[in-house]
Amino acid sequence: MIKATSEDGLKFYRDMGTLKDGYEKYYKNNFFMTEIMNHPNYDEFWQKRGLLQHLKNINHAVMTVGGWFDAEDFSGPLKMAQN
């Protein structure tokens, strides 16, 4: 468990520094964060987890949520809507 250094979450993350700094200090034993650090590019690891390849022949309503100003790019929700 991560011990908070401030009640202000934004200050905590600003003080943390880079993702690498935060990983070394707080997330070294976190499986998912380790995978993120080991796969910084869109390699086979991430490609196998992509949702678009699984969205075929869907015959019922699906709600997809995305926003213009989300941290990730908006192409994923748009591509899902096209399938």
C-alpha cells in the first residue's frame, strides 16, 4: 500500500516526478505497473489486449464512452463505433 505524503492527490503525483520515478518508489511490486514499464510501446503484449479485434458480429447494443479531452486518444471509441 502506498503511504500518502499529502492529502492533496495532485500534489502527491506532481511531487512523485516521472513515471519511472514513481514506479521505482511506489509501484515496484505492482504486477500491472511492471507490465507497463516492460512494454512502453504498442508491442505484441498490448496488441493481444486490443479490444477492436474482438468486436466482430455483435448483435446487441453496446455503450462506448470516450471524450475529446481524455488522456488517451479518441480513435479507439470512434473505431469501435464503426464496427
